[in-house]
Amino acid sequence: MAHRWTNDLTQADATPKAAFLNRRQLMAGVAGLASAGFAGSARAMDETLVPNSFEDITSYNNFYEFGTAKDDPKKYAHELTTQPWSIKIDGLVDNPGDYSFEEVLDGMTIEDRLYRFRCVEAWAMNIPWNGFELADLLQKVGVKPEAKYVAFETLVRPEEMRGQRRPTLAWPYREGLRLDEAMHPLTLMATGIYGETMPNQNGAPIRLVVPWKYGFKSIKSIVRITLTDQEPATSWNLANAREYGFYSNVNPNVDHPRWSQATHRMIGGGLFASREPTLMFNGYEKDVASLYEGMDLTKHF
Ligand SMILES: Nc1nc2c(c(=O)[nH]1)N[C@H]1C(S)=C(S)[C@@H](COP(=O)(O)O)O[C@H]1N2
Ligand SMILES: [Mo]
């Protein structure tokens, strides 16, 4: 849509401009984002979502490398050095190697994506991420036809990650996706929040975001990506296979063995913090349900 910022608007120009202003008014309701130049793609931008505050998103975290309390990541994640950073990309790829963070970003399009985020512990936030589609990176390095899964690892550096001085989980933190999940356009490699460089407690400098899966699939501070033909081992499944499956799609109909997944608590709002119904695939059902056609989601949870 072309805009002419002159007084000679013809009738033909008037409609698009009105539509643009309506969009601006909508965006203005999304606090702070209009001024941050938050555009979002039509596919990913859900204008009914209101993002949580930067404060909520950066002070209530799960990042066990820094401790298990929700405020440990904010207290201790500044101890991690994130420059320089590199990611080893190996396995069934045409161009394996150690890619610097800058080389990873080369050719990628950074977009704004406001996504729902639902932790398996039954709390949720709405987070305005910045990042690129994982599919674009996989295409850049070239995926061999035999590849069926993507495995991810977080760095191990107990000197800077005090939670790793204890065996809370079997370090490194590991996660994985099926290749079609990894290639889905909603799957993001996030490099920022609210247009700012990724805060350390949220997984600097780069982390995965898979909005239709429980939050633990969205692995932080990634240093290795491996293309493989075997379903990769994942940290929470290794820790407790009865409670945490490989798929871990958000599903209000399959309860955690120790609590209901039918509703969640929205972070923020203070006294008005509310419980909300949890949606199938966290609200992304029309985008991703076809990935799981014919699968029993109570068995493959
Ligand atoms: N490396 C690593 N990644 C991780 C975790 C972790 O402990 N270590 N926690 C997971 C869990 S349980 C959640 S809910 C999200 C939290 O992301 P946030 O703190 O940015 O909201 O990160 C996920 N990624
Ligand atoms: Mo989580």
C-alpha cells in the first residue's frame, strides 16, 4: 500500500489510508508496540493478544542453568558471557560447521512475532519476540534428505551458570523437534524481546520458540543444532518420561499426572491475575493440527 503524505488525497487514496489508521489505532492498544515499530506478519500477528510487560517477561523465568527459583535467572544470568557466541551445526546437513552468531544471522529476516507462551506448570504470558524462522536457517545450511529430526543443546559453562554446579538436570539442556515441526513457519529462532537484544535470563543470545508446545521445548542459549534420523533425547523426558513426552504439545485434554492442564494463570495483572482456559495447541490449532493427523495425542503426549 502506497501512502501519499500530502493534502491532495484522492477518493481512491482515502480508503487505504483509513484502513491504515484503523490498524494504527489497533496497534496503539497494544501498549508500546506501535512506538517500537512492531508490525508483525499477518500470519503470526494476533491483534487480540495483549503482550505482558517487559518486567513480567524478564523477572519470572525458568532457566535451571541459573537455579530453580523463578527469580534466579534475573539475579544470576548476567554472569553469562554471550559475546563471542557460536553455534555448531552438524549431522545430516550439507554445510556443517561452527557458525558465529553473525554468520547465523546473515541472510535471515528478523520479524516481530507476538506469541502466546504456555509453561507446562500452568502459567502463561504473551511475549513480543524478535527473531527469524528456523526454516530459513535450516535451508541456508542445507538439510540432507535422510534427516527426520532436529536436536538442540544449550551451552555448558558452570563457571558462569551457577545452576550447572548441581545435577538438577543432566547438562547440557537438550531439546528436539521433528523436522516438519522445525520447518513450520511459526517456529522461531528468537534474538530479542520488545525490539531489544535478548535479555540473558530469556536465553541470550538466541533461543528457540515453539508457541504451540509447552515452554520447556523452547530451549535457551543454543550452541548446537544437529540434524538426525533418530528421535533425539530431551532433558525433561530423560528426567521424567512419565510426565514429559517428546511432543509436549499444549493440550487442555491431557492432564499432567500431578495437575490439570485445562486452565492456566496469566502472569501479571496483580490482584486481577486471572485463570484462563488453555486452548488446544495453545491457540495455534488451525496452523499446526495437520502435523499430527492420525496420531493419538494422549499416547504421544
Ligand atoms: N536451556 C534452558 N532452556 C529452557 C529452560 C531451561 O531451564 N534451560 N526452561 C524452559 C522452560 S520450562 C520454560 S517455561 C521456558 C521459559 O522461558 P522464559 O523464561 O523466557 O519465559 O524456557 C525453557 N527453556
Ligand atoms: Mo516451563
